[in-house]
Amino acid sequence: MADRAPRLGRWQALARDREFLALVGVLAGAFLLLHFFGHVIAPVLVALAIAYVLDGMVEALVRLRFARWLAAWCALVLALAAALLAVLAVLPLLLDQIARFVREAPQHLATLRAQLAAWQQAHAEWINPRLVENALASLFDVARDWGGKLVSFSVSSIPDLVALAIYAILVPVLVFFLLKDKPKLLAWMRQWLPAERRLFLRVWNEVDAQIGNYIRGKVWETLIVGTVAWAAFAFLHHPYALLLGALTGISVWVPFIGAAVTTLPVILLSFFSWGASEQTLSAIVAYLIVQALDGNVLVPWLFSEMVDLHPVAIVIAVLVFGALWGVVGVFVAIPMAALIESVLAIALERQGAVEAEKHAP
């Protein structure tokens, strides 16, 4: 009880800290806004992410005496040209591999069924035939469900295509103005902050640097890992090299879980292509090498300025924000965890300051 009273006193003092309470209130309001209206302001969030990626280029051009509007225009045009080139060069090949997989899916499932049946007969003493049948039934149900979705794609996807067209027009416009008017927008936001704004500015500076580093780093990590994986699978003459490279690149946005989930397509598509052979083993080993180099070499180099979150905290953040916001929550889990970590660090500092004042002579 004697130890508990000082703790309660520190929390009560923190609860009377108006500056800290204002910070928590603003962040809670922003969180609720994203939670309930995130789908409405989604184009703005996408534009913000792209603006973070291009901001470094704009600032470099401004330092070279470019007018800010011209620097923003040059960065946007280069980004659109790169995106268009990627779409024209890569997307047709990727769609071709996806279409091939859809066409050959029944044959792949039949091959898997025959292989599992052969393994069960060869090892009947420890493989339960009922378990194999149930697993195959579930697998066929999933395949049938995906087949139905693909058949109805042309009709049900029309609203999504309209939304995509709106994004294609609206997002570049938003990105341009976010880059061009960044100083004005920041000044406008500052005028709404309370007079005591030290904590706001501290959290903003910390999280702004971390989020910017995170988004830019993840874009480069996606490109590098996806390209290296594609090259590795293409070197092995994998028929789904580009598809697996794209999946590997996308998986880096979901720490730990993404790499684990992508392992299954690598194994299955390699097995469907080559069976239980040395080529399949080589593809799996190549994938594991790419993931090891990513985790031990590329990530420490790209994210040297990112907050050092414990792996357990990262997994919890991915699960929690994924449950709240779906796929979007999975992608923004690390920046949100960094924001929470910054606020908790401030809370502990304020508690320590209160304790130091009490013991001061």
C-alpha cells in the first residue's frame, strides 16, 4: 500500500497536467476521425503518403533555387512517369501470370490431391486419411469461392473501378498542393494549437521524422526486395517469378507476418510447377535468403532513424490496427505504434519530473 500511494500520486499529477491532457485529447480526436471517417478521407491519406515519399526530392530542388511550385511539379511528373512505366512494363506480365494460375488452378489442386493421397498411402500409420480429406475439402471450397468471385468480377468491380478513376485524378492533384503549399499548411495547422505547444511540437517532430523515414524506407524496401526476389525466381526459371516477386515485395509492409504468409504461395506455386524436386527446394531456399538479407542487412540500413520497437510490440500493433481498420490498419500499424510509443515516453518523463519536484530540496 505504501508503494501504491506514490504511484497514484504520480498518475493524479499527470491527470492535472493540462498540456499533456490537451495532447492526448487531440490525438484521441484524430484517432476517432480516422476510425469513423477514414474511408471518406482515404484519398487525402494516400496523397499524404505519396507526398512523404516525394518531399525529399522537392526539398532538394528547392535548395537548388527551384521555385517551390516548380519543384513540386517536377517531382510529381517524375513520379507519374515512373508509375506509368511500371504499369505498362510490369502489369501486363503480372496479369498474365495471375491469369495462368487461375486457368491451371484445377490441375494444380488435382496434382496436390494425388500427391497427398500418395503420401497418405505410403505413411498410413501416421497420416489420418480423414484429416487429409477434410483438408482437401476445405481447399476445394476456397478455390470454388475464389472462382465465383472471379466470375462476378466484371459486374461487381464497376464501383471499384470508378473509385480507382477518381483516385487517379484526385490523388495527384492533392499531392501537388501538399508539396507546393507545405509551409502554408503547417503554419495554418499551428495556429489551432494551444498556447502551450511544446509537447505538440515535440511529438510532431518525432513522429513526422519517423513516419517520413518509414514510408520512404518501405517504398525502397518494397522495390528492392521485390526486384531481387523476381530476379532470383527468374534465374531459377520459375513460371510465376514476377507474381512471387510482387508478393514478396508487398509482404515487407507487414513485419514478420507478411514474410510468414508469403512463404505458403512460394512453396505451393513451386510445388505445382516442379513437384517435390530440387528446383522447388532451390526456390524455397532463394526466398529464405532474400528474407534473411532483407531483415539483417536492408532493414537496419534503411530504418536507422526509425523508432526501435520490440518485435512483440510490432506484432501486437499489426493485429490490433488490422482488426480496427483492415488492410489499411496493417499498413499503418508501425507509424501508429511509433506515435503511441512517443506519447508513453512523454507520460513517463512527466511522471519522473513530478517525482523529482517532490524530492527536490
